[in-house]
Amino acid sequence: MFMKDNKRGIYIGISLFISVFLIIFALQNSATTHLNLLVWEVDSSLATVLLAAVAMGIILTLIVAVPTRLKMSKHIKEQQERLTNVEKMLQSELLKNHEIKAKETSNSEITAEQTQA
């Protein structure tokens, strides 16, 4: 539990640092720039243009990463279920083996008593 809270604190700290950095960046780069993209023309601050580019990069990364993460999560869940089933089978086999050994021990004791009598 401590590790989870510690990671959360680290993520919050990194997020705050990035937020403060972006605010300072936006305040220091307020110069207007002209942007042409095919038929669109936009006049915007340099900070807005750069932050929009970063946001688009994040969105594209998520579009690629999320399906992979979902696939991996599904695979991990399947493997955990498979492991649980194998553990149950192993426990069952160990119990059977223990019962067989107990019967063999019991039978050998009975045979030993019969030969002594």
C-alpha cells in the first residue's frame, strides 16, 4: 500500500512541476506567430502553437498506447486465470498423492501386522 501511495505522490509532484513549467513557458512566449496549414491560416501566440503541438503528440501517443495496454491487460488476466487453474490442479494432485501414500503406509502396516501374527 505504501508503494502505491508513494508512486501517486511522485506522479502528483511530476504533474505539478510540469504544470508550473508550462505556465511559465506560456507567460514567457506570448509573441504572436502566423501559422499556415493547407488552407487554414491562424494567428496565435507561440506558446499556444507549441502547447497544441505537444497536446497533439500526447493524443497520438495515447491512440497508439491504449490499445496495446488493453491487449496486455487482457493477456495478463488470462495468464493469471491459467496460473490459478494450474495451482488448483497441482493442489489436487498433491492431495491425491498424499492420500495414495497414506493408503500405502496403512496397507504396509496391516501387512506387517498380519505377517507378525
